[in-house]
Amino acid sequence: MRASFPPQTHRLIEEGVARVRDFQDRAYADLYVQRLAPVLAADQRADGAAGGYKLTSETARFLALWMSYEDIIRVADLKTRRARFERVRSEVGAKPEEPIVIVEYLKPGVEEICSILPRALARPVLAWAERTGRPLNFGMHLKTTTVSGYLLLRSLAWLRPLRRMTSRYGEEQARIERWLAAVVKAAEADGALALEIAECARLVKGYGDTHRRGWGNFERILATLAEGEPAPSPGDRAAAIRKARLAALADPEGKALAKEIGEAKPVVAG
């Protein structure tokens, strides 16, 4: 990585490599670096050196966050790590001889459950849930400081080697590739425009309803302002994307965003 990328980008890319490797494995970290190569090339053609390769650095930041998305496997892994138990003990001021009880409040829905199933199994279940209108959410109070509670949650974390087979994995990789393609294409016209598109990835975060709303807002901006009918100039398009992104961040429900891009036309496939 150090030989292929400029020094200004090393810190963020190193942190990104560590994060995605922790999320999955070495091969996934290699994919992270490979995905950044076209972004760097586009950044260099757009004279990114003058700005310290900001496009590459910011894309590296958001790519690492997106590639380590929060599925059930990830959440279970983070909640059952030794460091988390130690942090909780420190936060509540527990003495070494004092026991603590940690209760996890979970509310998985049909989408979260299907996200760790193979696509062939997930699609009919999701179609049935949509057809019947049943959200199928159920609340769980799980004590991870008990043997049974810890093992139940940890068993989900142990599914990490199978993550590539899940429906969510394939879905997220396709979305990431679409975003990166838009960033690289925009960089050919204007570096500032590409940076605004890269920054839109901050909308995609969390899990459950939070992730669903964020992705919906992101996809709408991408389809209308990044891939859709061109604005008069790259500068105008960059400004419109920035306004739309800020509106979506201020109002995750999407009402403010609808006002900003209500007149924009989405891209027409084919």
C-alpha cells in the first residue's frame, strides 16, 4: 500500500485496512486497497496532488466504513468482545471483585434475519413479508454476562467465515461498486464534484431502519443528481449534491431531501 499510494493518504488507508480486515479477513482488506486504486488514478488525473489527494483520502475513509457494514454478525461480534466488557466495567466504576450485568436490547426484523441468509432463501421470505405486510419484529433482552446469553450472541459472530454467502454481502458489494464508479466518473469532469459524491457515503450507516432510510436517501441522490440528468456545469451539480446531502443528514426521514431534489430527473437505464 505504501508503495502504491502517496504519503498523504497512508494514515487513513492503513486504518481502513485494519478495519476491514477485522471485519472479515486479509482477502477483504486486499479488495479494499484494490478498490482505491482507480480512485487514486482519477484523483491524479484531476491534479489531486495540489489538494493533498483529498478525494482518495475521503473515499478511503468512507469505503472502510461501508465495507465494514453493521450486519447481525458484526453487531454480535462487537458486543461480545473482551474489550467491550472491560470498557463497560470501567464506565460504571465496577471494582475487580464486583459483578456486573449487561443486558442487550435487540429488536431484529425480517430484513435483518434474511440479511444473513443466502440470497436464494432470503428473497422468498422477504417477498412473503412484503406481500403480507408483516414486519415480524420481535424484541429480545439478552444478558451477555451469562454463559447462555454470551454463547447465543457469540454463535452469530462465529458466522463470519460464511458472510460472503449472505444476501446482505452481495447487496452491499454491488452498492459499493456503483458508488465508486460514480466517484471515478465524476473525477474525470471535476474533482470537487467527485468529492461531493464520495461524501454522500456518510448517509449509509447503522442497521435496521436507520440503514434503510440512509440508503434510500443516498440512492435517491445518486440516481437523480450524480447519475441523472446533468446540471449545467460540474460546479452546479456539486453544489446541488452538497445541498441534498446536508438536507438528508438534517432530516433522515427524507422530507427535506424531497424538497431539494423534487424536480431532478433520475437516470434512465438502457
